[in-house]
Amino acid sequence: MRDISGSLARQACAVAAVCLVADAGLFLIDGPPLSQGWQAWAVLIGGILANAALAGPSRYSGWVSAAHGALLVAAPLLLYPFDHYLQATNAGVLIAGYRAGAWLATKPALAALAAMLIGLFACILIPVDRGNRDWRLVLIDVGISGLLPWMVGRYTTARRAYIADLQRAEEQRRQHEAEAVRRAVAEERTTIARDLHDVISHHVSAIGVHAGAARLGLPAGEPAARRSLSAVESSSRSAMADLRRLLDLLHGKENGDAQRQPGLDNLDELLDNLRTAGLPARLTSHGGPRELPGSVDVALYRIAQEALTNALRHGSGGTVEIDLAYRQTEIVLAITNEIGRPNRGSPAESTKRGLAGIRQRVALFGGQVECGPLDDGRHWRVRVGFPLEAE
């Protein structure tokens, strides 16, 4: 971040230096000779000191203006015997008047203005040629050298304050608009969450309850029907868990568990639901687990969820093998299950949509996917690979 205070201090020093050089140069070139007495030296040194004071802090602007006013009175008194008179602060008095008007409060600014006006009147009226001065020209000269710079300083300060007020009002307006948008979004999220809860959760819960009741009411010797009903129960529980996560997100909960999407750490829960539904499953992991991007972690979980759901619906009931391999530049997930009838026809429409969803997820990350029966005709495998940055 740029040092504003340092930049202002350097600019003040530069302005003071220009005034000092300009006024001292004019005095030396067109003023009384320094050889004529100590008075000329006193006026020159006083002008140098007064102009050098312009580089000081703004809180001393009143004193600096008073010093310039005093020098304007002292210079003609000290140089009165000389025929050729020139004031020692021309540019400096303009800057001193501007600083007093710009940086001081009203009362100190008016006091500084009065000191400078008195000095300018004395500077104009005391010299030897004062009798030839037109009072109208005197007023104009005093107005240009004293009053005008002071008024410009006051105007600059007022304009700066006005702009700051406008910027502050604009910032407050933006904050109010952002807060209004945030409240509207929060209210809309709450409405959506309430609708989801009222319309979906009741029916999904009812599906699970009725599926469980139907499974318990089945006579012995119906393994296929029991497996299907168990799959319905498992799917309804998974749907309710996902729905709760979505509801927590829509409600804007701040705790990490509520906002966290499921990932590979939740595979054990997925397999437990599968075993509860009557389908054995075995997970094998290769390579040390590594930190995955959140989006990849969620995508792998969703792919595993879809593949295991298809195995539960359309498999023969044999053990499902889940193989997870962490490699140097990729992670590979393979899920293999027995199919119900060898070389059977095309899969159901829901399965087609599920496989299409898997391919779309993998394509988003530039990965590779293989879905289809193995060469033995008795197993189906879903294999996906996601590229990773090498550790």
C-alpha cells in the first residue's frame, strides 16, 4: 500500500523549496544590494526561513501565515531608507494563504487571513512610493495576494469534504443493497428448504416405512423380493441423508458438518447400507490416502453411489468388489459386481441415465471412464480415473 503521508510530506518540501528559490532569487536579482546594510540580509534570511516553514506540518499553517504577515510588515520598515524596495516573500505568501484556508478550522483560518492582510497592506503602503499608490489598485493587489489563495484553500477543503460525504453515502448505499440481497437470498433459501421438507421428506420417509413393512410381511422363500425391498429401504435412507444435507445448506448453517458434502470418507456408510440391504461388499484400497480436491472427492462418492445402486438393483446378489487405487498422478475407482443373467439385453432406462451421469462427471475433470460387462459375461464393471497433481 502506498505511503500517502510520506508522499504529502515530500510534496510539501518540494513546494517550499520552489517558493524559497523563487523568492530568494527575485530578491537577489531585483532587490536592494546586500552590501548596503544588515537590513537587506535580515529580510532575505527572514524570507528564506518563512518559505522553509511551508514544508512543516499542516497544524502549524496559522503560525507560518503569521510569520509571512510579520515579514511583510517588517520588510518595508527595515528597507525604508532604500530607494529600491522588493518584498522578500512573493510566492511564499500565496502558498501560506492557501494552506491557512485549506488546513485550519474557521477561527484560526480567519486569524491567519487577518495577519496576512495586515501585512500586505503594510507592505504596499509603507514604501517610499506609497503616495503614488491608487487605493483601488491596493485593494486589488491585496485581494489577489492574500484573499484569493485563502478562499481557494477553503473551497478545496469544502469540496474534498463534499466528495468524501458522497463516497461515504455511496458506500453505505452499496452495503445496504448487498445486505438486502443477502436477506432476500436467505429468505428464498429458507422457503426452498421448507418446501423441500414439506413436499419431499414426508413421501421419501413413507416409501422407506412401507418398503420395510412389506419386506417384513413377505413369506419365507422370496429372496429376490426381499432384496428389492431392502434396496428401496436403503435408497430411501440415502435419499433422506442427502436431503438433510441439502436442507442444511439451504438454511445456511455455518457448522462444517452441515455444509460438508459426502466424499470417499463416507464410503463405509455406503457399504453398510448395501450390506443391510443383503448385498455383500468388499473395499480394497491401494496406495496411501492423499488429500483430494473437494470436487473430485464428491464426484468419486457420487459415482460409487450410482454404481452400487445399480449393482443392488440389477446384480445377481454376489459380492461387490470396490477397488480404490491412489497413484502418483491419478486416482482410480473400480466397482465390479455379478450381473443377473449373462449376455442379457440393454440395461434399463434409469441405468442408462445413471451411466450417462457418471460419464459427465468424469468428463468435467478430464478423466477416463469404462462401463460395461467383462469378457466372462458374468460381471459388470465401472472403472473411473481422475487425474491428480503429482505430490
